Amino acid sequence: MSGTIVNPPQSAVVTGFSRGAVIALLDRVETPVVVSERTGRIVLINARARKALRLEVSDDSAINLFTELFSDEGNQILRRLESGAEELQLELVRGENKFTASLHWMREPDWIVAQFVPHVETPLEPDRATQITVQELLQEREITYRNLLAAYLKLQEVNRQKTVFLASAAHELKTPLAVIKGYYDLMLTGSLGKLSDKQRDILEESKESCERLVRLVSMFLNYSALESGKLVLQLRENDLRDCLDEVAKRWSEAFQRKGVKLEASFDPSIPNFRFDYQKVQQAAANLLDNALKHTPAPGTVRLHAGPHFWERRVTEVAPIQERRRFRLPRPNSVEVSVADSGPGIPAEHHQEIFEDFVRVDRNTTGMGLGLAIAKRLIQAHRGKIWVESEPVGGSKFTFLLPMDQN
């Protein structure tokens, strides 16, 4: 686009220059240029100015340089130029662009020539010291990453060795402990001779300690199997009521010795379904063991099981009316709960008590593995486990077992 002269006055043809020559010179100017009369009416604008300043100037337009670009009536700008200033520089923001405007007053044709130099964001030269520092930081980060990875792999190996050691020790202890427990039962039945009351009390206390060791060994075996990923569920059609009833009878003696009442109730409508008989017994036993530890005499622990409809969450949740319409009337899981009358568990510990080696009450015995193992065993059945508790209202541990195990 060539430069444009809008309604040029007679003085527009300067001595020695034709009109065409003025336009040709204007087009060669690299920066936007606007020429106006003393009143501010634009009489000349080149293509660069038209584009950069977004000015649409035609022959019949009366766009004013001062009011359009500088929001000024022109009096102040003219006064500063007439006072003797050869060049007046002003800052201009036009849309997203910024310019430095240099204004000159040409006395003979009485024109105001404005040249606009755009602000160009020049990238800062990268500092050599900064480059070296950034490079050193990247190298340090790489070294740190490698060190952390090596430490992590080393810890993984130590953890694996620990698991192998626990499994080996548990296997070595399992057989002699079973033999010792058998001898205790034999002596307590009177098969090896009559016992005095004091002897019976000592043997019963020794047998209780032996049983605690047996449970600890069993817990270590389960933990090592879970840690090594060797847990395999033996899913068969079983009766959950028989499974839990066996656990309750096995633990009744321990509850009686402590003076805590154990109540067991199982809904007769629970159908047979596929689950691992031993693993579910282990999970229930761990919950009963935990309840017994934290329930002072004369307290009560309740073991209950009943059918339950487990409405699993899905990605797209249907409206409530639709879910009610199509929801299956029959239960799809079994809910098992162990409730105690102990001191309760603060809410901030409800999640961490299911982690490995965590004990909220340091005054109790155990390794802090019972609840962690129970959680993993239930999750292996695609179930879930949680706790409901208040600081003074006891605790209730509940787990769900889906009945559609494949």
C-alpha cells in the first residue's frame, strides 16, 4: 500500500519536490509516519502507520491526530513545540502495541510530523554465570536422582530380605509351637496325671502365651506371603456362618479368661458363596484379637454377619429413581462386623490403623500387623473394610465380601 495524501494544501508540494516525490519518499520510511495540520487534522499517513496504528483515513475524513492518538485537544502539545522544543517525545499505547512518538513542528508548511517507533521486547542476553549455575543444578539433580534410586533399590532389597527372614523364622517356629501346644492340651486334660489347682493355673497361663506365639507366627506367615505377592486365594463354595462360628468358638476361651463377653449372631439367610475359608477366618480372627486387646472387663464384643446389598460406585451414576427401579432386590454381598465396648479410636487414626506396624495404643501387645493383614485379605476378595468409632463409644470394624467371586 502506498502512502496517502489526504486533501493536501498548496504547501504540500514543497519547493523542489513534486507531490509524487513526497509519496515515494514516504513509502521508503521504515517507521509509521503521520502528518497533520496545525489544528491536528491528519493530511498524510503512510501505509505502515495505517497498519500499526489501525487508522482508517480517507479523503473526506477529519481524523484529528491529537484527540485520536493522544487524547489531547492539541493546545498543550502545540505550546510545548512553539516554546522552542525541536522534538517532543510521547508514549502511546494503541491496542496491544506500544510506541514512542516523536513530534516535530515544520514551521514553513505549518505541519506536525509524528513518527512512531514501536517498542520491541528484546530478549535478555543470557548471563554466562546463570548458564553455568543452571547447568550445575541440572547435574546435581541428576546425581540426586541416581542416588535416590540406588537408595530405593537398596531399601527394596533389605525389605525383601526382611520378608524372607520373617517367613523362614515363622516356618521354623510353627512346628515346635504346635508340639508344645499339644503337650499343654494333653496335660490339662489330665491324661498325664492329676494336676493341682496351682499347676493347672500355670499350665493354662503358659498355654495362653503359647497360643499368642502361634498367632504371631501365623501373622508373620500371612504378612510374608502378602509382601512377596504369593498370596493365592482358594475360592470354594463355603458356608460363612460355619466359618465365623468356628472362629468364635476358638476365641471364646480367651474372652472368658479376660472377663469379656463375646456375642456371635449370624443371619440364617446368608447363602453359600465362593470365598477362601482360611483367609476369611484369619481376617475375622484378627478383628476379634484387636477387639479383645482394647476391651476392658467386663466389656462386650459382638460378632455379626448378615446379607447386604453393596451398591458399588460406577463411572456414570444413574438418577436415583432409575437406580431404584432396576436395583436387584437380592443382596450381592455379606457384611461382617466386630463391635466392642472399648475406649474407641480418634477419627484422625481411622486410616492409619490399617497400615503395617501401626499401633495407636502403645500399652497393648502385638506388632501392629493384625488390621493391616485383615485389610489385605479382604481386598484380595474384592471387598472393603472400614472402622466406625468415637473416642468414648467403642469401635466397630466392618468388612464386605462380594458373593459374585469368580
